[in-house]
Amino acid sequence: MDILLMKPVFKDAIWGGTKLRTDFGYDVAGDTIGECWAISAHKQGDCEIATGEFAGKKLSWLWENRKDLFNNREEKVFPLLTKIIDAKQDLSIQVHPNDEYANAHENGSLGKTECWYVLDCEEGTEIVIGHNAKTKEELVSMIDNQEWDKLIRRVPVHKGDFFQIEPGTVHAIKGGTVILETQQSSDITYRVYDYDRLSNGKKRELHIDKSKDVIKVPYEGKKEDSYKKDSDNQWLDIMVECDFYTVWHGFVNGNAELVQNRDFMLVSVVDGDGTIDGVSISKGSHFILPCGYKKAKLEGNMELVCSALPVR
Ligand code: ZN
């Protein structure tokens, strides 16, 4: 059985930079490359399989036609999306709906729970996570009066930090930050504030009413300060386990065995290089270990982020 090695899809953005080319080595042109959709079957960016038996097939095609590879999961669409985001400039301040709200207001789309593993950031960088309003009335009045400095909660960010972003959480990464994002396969984003920037001479659309609907008040954040070890893979920390995914992080120093104990597993190499069962992989490689791929032998010096759907 082969690993399913992905061919990422790239997205330009006004806030994007060049690190996806210069730091990750992807063959992509432009000076405002914002996102690498690394493992995705979303219709806005459906990755092809790069090598092997399924080379050239789209991940969405595999999800529909080779259910055996995913242990016959019943979700209509491939439910996860892995991205790398290079923010050269600040991203707009935004919020996502949950499944229920998105289903009702966005043509049956999935909501969006996401999480960030910080791959790199400049000294002194902050991120936006949460807000300071105590009641819905206060939130609405701060938004209406554009009191952004009062409303927006900022915290310092460092390489190696991890953040879980629940629906209803106001959030944004700021310029100088590179993250790996694991998320539900959705692109429903409500923009609350865009720093009054112009894109092609115009301000980008805001979604103030929907934002007011979905922002949770008050903000209740929690930050893990230690992580559990995975029982089968002691070299992996479990960064988060929620209703939509489990995300792990770990380092391979020399060699390690990866026990694929889920329906299928998504793996991203975020630093270093090495091999998996003899296949070369390096920083920027992303692949799926399909159902039945029970154990993988890893060699080299690598940092990995892995994810999977929750156990049914
Ligand atoms: Zn988001």
C-alpha cells in the first residue's frame, strides 16, 4: 500500500508573501502567495495525488470512488483541510460560524472549527484571538462605533505555539506569521474588520451582521500548557482532540514508528527531511496514510504535524 502524496494548491492573497516558495521550496510564482492548500478536497482547491497508482486523481474523486481507503466514512465530502498560511501582512479580523449556522445560512456548508500550529513568526508578533466585550450589547456597540482597539484581544505569539479556534471566536494572524492550519473543510469566513485596507482600490466586503450573530460573548479562551502523549505513538503529543479532529505534533530524531490507528491519517512534514517506508519526504511534503496502512517506518530528522477524524 502506498502513501497518498499530495500536490498542493496555492492561493494568492493581498496579505501573502513569498515564504511558500523561499522557505518551503514550492514551485509557485508571485509575491503575494498567501496559502498552500496542502491536503484538501474542497471545491475551491482540490488536491491531486502526486505519485503512485492514483497519480493525477483528485482527492475528492478518491473520497467518492475509493471509500475503502478511508474506512468507508459516511461524510459527504472529505471533512478536513490542511493549509500552510504565510502572512506577510495582517489578515482581516474574522469569525466563523458553526455547522448549524452555516447549514442554515450558507447553503448547507460546513461550519469551521480550525487550529493553528505556529511554524514561524517574527520577534514581538501578536495574534488576535477573542475580544473584550462582556455582553452582546457591548459587542454590537463596539463594532458599530468601530472601537477596534478596545474590542480586539491580542496575545503574544511564538514559534511552536498552538491555538484551537472554535466557531464564534474572533481571530486573525498578523504579518510575519507562518502557520499550519488544520480545519473543517469549509471556506465560510465572516470578515469583521479589515484595517480599512484597499484591494484593487476598494475595501473588501465585511460581514458585520453575520459576525454579530455568531461571535460568542463573552470570549472564553483556554490555552493548554502541557500536552498528552499518544498511547500508540509516544513521540507524538496530542495538541487537540475535538468533535472534528485530533491533531498531533512531534519530532523524528533518527527513526520512529508511526502507528496509523485511525480510519486514515493526514501527515505534514513541517521541517527537516527523511523517508517514510523508503519514500523520500521533506519540509513541505503532505500525505495521507490510508485505511489499512497500519505502521510506517520513519527515518531522518523531521518535525511532523498529523491529524485525523475523531474515532467513530
Ligand atoms: Zn479562520
